[in-house]
Amino acid sequence: MVTVDIELDPPNGITGFPLGMPAEAVKASAGRLGELRVHDEGSADQFRYMKVTALHSQFEIVFHLEDGKTLTSAEVWIPRPGPEEITVRFRGIDVFRTPARQLLEQLRAMGLTVLDETYYAYVPRLSLGFTRVAGHEVPLDTDGEPLYFQAVLTGPTGYYDYKLTED
């Protein structure tokens, strides 16, 4: 069995994809993960900036290049069952096999600020963002929401800090 381990290292990036990586290097590396899709090549428009998506048979990663030139954030989606063992970790925690509410408690126990908005959760000072929104049937928690997070985004320093000032 082939294993794929992806380590989240906010605000620096994810395994093999440091934030600030040039667009051509992102495309070359992402292409080794699976089918490559590039949207809005070179665009830095606020609403239509460049994205590179690596589509693997069991997972996908969306690489955001908001300036159209360099990697500004990476969004990893929950792996699907298949022949490869795929694990996405943050500081030793399996992000997609740990129930969402339990994961947030573990992050709080590390002394991190966690903002839980039910469908979304943020770790502002660390630049991590999670979503429980699912586009297909998944196991549900007692609150009626997906038991596990469906995606996690690692951004640069300050990426979610604006959330700290909201009421």
C-alpha cells in the first residue's frame, strides 16, 4: 500500500508546497499528485484569482495564488477511501479522522485561539481554516453537521486574523 502524508505547517504551507512558491513550481509539483487544472492563469483579480487544483483519485488540493504569481494558501480536501493510505496531520493530529469538535478541543488544549462557527472553524493567529460543509452524504455528529471536517486551508501569517475583531 502506498502512503501519502501531508503535514500542515501554517503559516508556512503544507508538505512540498511552501507559501510563496512560484506558480510554475506549484503547477509542476501539483501535476505529480494527479490531474492538474489551472483556473485564471496569472490573474490577481480579487474575485477571480489564479487557482491550481491537483485532482488525485482519492483527494484534491486547491492551491490559491491570489497574486497570480506565488502560492498564497493551500486547501486540502478530505481523502476518499481507496488503495492509498492518505493522512493529513497538524502537529500529530489526524485532521480528517478526528471528529471535528474533538479536533477543535485538541487545538484549544494546545493554547490556540479557536473560533467555531459550526460550519466553519478558524485558528486566526495560526492561519488555519476548516469547513464541515459537505457536498455529499457523510457521517453526521449529534449536532446534525458532518462528524469530520471536509477541508482545511493553510494560509499565510494573518490570513484569518480579521476574524478576531468581529462581534
